[in-house]
Amino acid sequence: MRAGRRSSKRSSGGIEPFHTLEVSVEDRGGDLLSIKETRFITVRETLVGDLDSMDAGGTALRWARHLLPTRHADPFAWTTLVRFLDALNAPTSASPSHAAPRGLLAMAGFALLSSAGYALELSHCVICGRACPDGAPAYVNAARGGLVCRSCGGGGRLLDGPTRELAARAQHTDPASSSNASSTDALTVPDWLTATQAEDLLSILSVAMAAHTDLDPSK
């Protein structure tokens, strides 16, 4: 986008990450848009004052940039990202889980994966179709699309039952279903989720993102 950082009309900051802005552009065709005007809608000062939150926010925005097609409106993905950034911006006392903000990033990642049409199968084996009992641990092979039971070779990463079901809910929750547009309930990290469990989910997401985009999981 041309002149993104230089824009001074109605906003001295031009284009900045993590805040919500209203941007007026001039489309002359091709890949570039010329910015005519920017205006801050939501400023997230708490988020940009915390390095862990900025790291999580930057990762989610990078995922979205690679997952979602350009010039295509996706209300589900947009609402997911807005609610995610709002949750990162909430005071620490509002996110008591030890896994936040990495846990929030995992929840947003599974929602974005689903929005792009790449949801993982987390209830049945993708090879034989056998159902996984509720609450049972299971191997998740993101490169193969979801669960792979032991009879079919297992592989990937073993998730305990509650963590697997949490990821499944994140994939199938509509963040716009709440009557309160500013609510972050769709991206709530439960108190029981540990930092290790959050990293297990993010490891699965990293493999899934690499399988469907040109993202390098090592970066």
C-alpha cells in the first residue's frame, strides 16, 4: 500500500499494527492502493506496551496475511482478529490464565484456519474414520489434516482430551454470534490451560499453516 507510513491526514501515525483504523484508499488497479485518509477507530495502548502481546498479535496478523485471499471480505476472520487483539489489550487481571497471550493466539489460530477452509478434523481419524471418544487423548497430524489413530500409525502431536476439544470449539465458534460486539468470550482461554498445552496447540498450528501456505514454520 503506497504511502502507508507517510500518511498524515487525520492521523499522525499513518498505518500502525494492532490498532483498528478506518482507511480511505484510491484504487487505480494493479496491486497497489494509494491511501487518501486514515482515522483511528480503536487504539490498543495496553497491547503495544507488552512485548509478549505484540509478538502474539504480530504472529496472528502474519497468519491472516498468508491464509486469507487479498481483496476478499471475510467477516469471520475480521471479527476473530478484532476480538483477539481486544483480548490481548485487556488488563492482565482479565486474562488470568498462565497460558495467555500464547493461549489466545492458539484460539485465534484455529479460528483463522477454519475461516480459510483448512479446519482440522479433531473428532475422527482422517484415515479410517474411527471416532475418538469424548475426552480421550489423540494424535493430531496437522500435515495430514487432523487426528490419526494408533491403528493408522498415529504420529504428529499427542493432545489430551480437553485441549483437543478446546481447539475443536475454537474452529467452530462464530465470534460474531455474541450480542455484544466488543465481547471477547469467543476467544477466552480457560484457567486450566497450561503454557505447555498452549505450545502444543501452536506447534500443530505451525505445521498446518506451513501445509497450506508459504509460511516457514521455523520463522
